[in-house]
Amino acid sequence: MSCATTDADRLRVTCESIPPLCAEAAAAATARQDALTKPPGSLGRLEEVSIRLAAITGQERPRLGRKVVFTLAGDHGVVAEGVSAFPQAVSAQMVANFLRGGAAVCVLARHAGAEVVVADLGLAGEVPGDTAALRDCRVANGTANMAQGPAMTQAQMCRAVCAGLDLVTEEVAKGLTLAATGEMGIGNTTPATAVVAALAGVDPVTVTGPGTGLDQAGIAHKVDIIRQALAVNQPDRQDPWDVLTKVGGLEIAGLVGVILGCALDRVPVVVDGFISTAAALIAACACPLAREYMFAGHRSAEPGHDLMLKLLGLSPLLDLRMRLGEGTGAVLAFAVIDSAARILDEMATFAEAGVTDEAS
């Protein structure tokens, strides 16, 4: 990377500093699960999730408190190529809706007892209304048109990733225990598709979907534009930072920082759908240990999501045919993860309950 030395060094040090999972806590959690008043394995994936939480946090009986959905916003120059069914102005308008609490992720977060942190990583326009709660992390007024050249400079990419790291640091200081990734940006399924096509080395036609609601002709045009972007930029699939710079997005870069920051601080992070998982792929390629801190919240209806999950080795907790983004699928999975932690911590063992363990 040739971005600003301080930012580049910070990304390198962050990736080198992410710790391995705690084997001791995982072993203690496994032993406790086996001693709870139930047949071994009878709670299925809840048991698996609780043990992973222990390994991630380093706590035998992890207790989840403050939960945050990081919903990052950015615009994309490639919308000039007609790859979205909605105009670019909708990005800033939807951010205003987030700030008022009227978006789907806000409703679901309230239900889950979570906070939504909304950050501007690279909107093209100004957000209308009261923006006091908006985190201003804007690196540029949207990306450049990746069909004509790199989406951003390496310096911009580094700044955006570091902004994501900073958001996590701020929330950890406030007691963050469980995070989710979310995003907003008209046209952002196009760079997300380009990212997975580049990293997986597949033809974009196999991973391109309707996004905001394109018809078949619109999808075919989107495929052509992604192919053009990959041909023009020639991203190096062995270098995730190069892929992110050339065909990514500023909000995607910010989410890479959120994921790496969570891993650095031993905070479990629930990855949302298609765009968020593109960020997760970048993070995992840059630092394989980061993958161990991720949960896949749900399976997106976007056709490329299955391949993304396979590359990450993650199995989604939910499958509700959703494809909205914002962090909606991830925040729904909070209930499953919180339940897993509570089972491990609050359920009685055979000894505590005075129940005979027939397996003993």
C-alpha cells in the first residue's frame, strides 16, 4: 500500500495484533454445556454459538450487554452507468430516515435493545434535517466511477478503513459487547459484486443480482458494467487492499475497519448481507484470524451471497429471504446470539439442579 504512512501502518499493526481465539474459555464453555440439564447437543447451534462467544471474548460465561449496529453510508460514482433502480439522492435521504429512527434497521434494533450508529463515510450530498447524531467520517463525496478507473485512491481507502476502526474504539469505550455491520448507499451491490468476483475469480454473471429491483435487462447491463470495471482496473485478487481500492466503496472500506476493530478488541461481530459480507471477505483476506470473530447473521437473497459465505466458511443463523441491507438481518440474529449466551450462563447444571445425569 502507498497510502499515508500513519494509516497504512495502523492497518498493518491492526492485522498483526488481532489475537487468536481463547482455547481455554472455549474448553470451559464446552464442559459447562455438557453439564447443563439437557441431553448433550439438544440445543443444536445455540450450543455452538455460546462456545464461540466464549472463545471470542475469553470469558467462560460471556454476558452480552451493549449492542450496536454500525450502519455506514457512502455513494458510488458507478451509478452514472445506470446500475441502480433508484437515484443517488436517495442515499442521503435514507440516512436522514435512519437518524429519525424510521428505517427498518432502527425498528429492529429497538426491538433487540440495540443502538444504531449511523456514519457518513462518503455520501455525495448533504443529509437533510437534524444531523446531530450522524458520525461525520466522510472521506470523499462518493467514490469515482469504477467503470472508468479506480473507485478511490489508496489514501482514501486507508482513511475509510481507519474511520471504521475509530468507530469501534469509541463504542468499546462505552461498553460495546456485540456488534453488527450494516450499510446504505445507492448502487452499492455493484461494487460488492465486483469485490466478490475479483476475490473469487469468477465471472460477474454468476454473482450479480437485482439489487434495488432491476429487471433482467437491468441485471445484464449491471454485469457488463462490472466486467468493464474489472477489465479497466485489473484488481489483484491476491491483494485485498488493491481490490477494495479499485472496485470497492467507502462504506465497504469503513465496514472492513469495523470488523477488524471488533476482532482486535475481542468483540463478536454479526455480518449482515451481501454488501457487509463483501467487507467481511476483504477483512478475512487481509487477516485470516478476523474471520474467527464473525457470525453470519442471515442468508441474503442476492445470488452471490452463498459463494461469499462459502469462501468465509460461515453458516448463516437465519434465512428469511431478505435483501434490504442496513444491518437488518444481522440485528435480527442478535436474539439468537443473546439467547445462546444466556443459556450458557443462566441454565442450571445437573449438579446445581439436583437432577440425576443419566449419562454419568
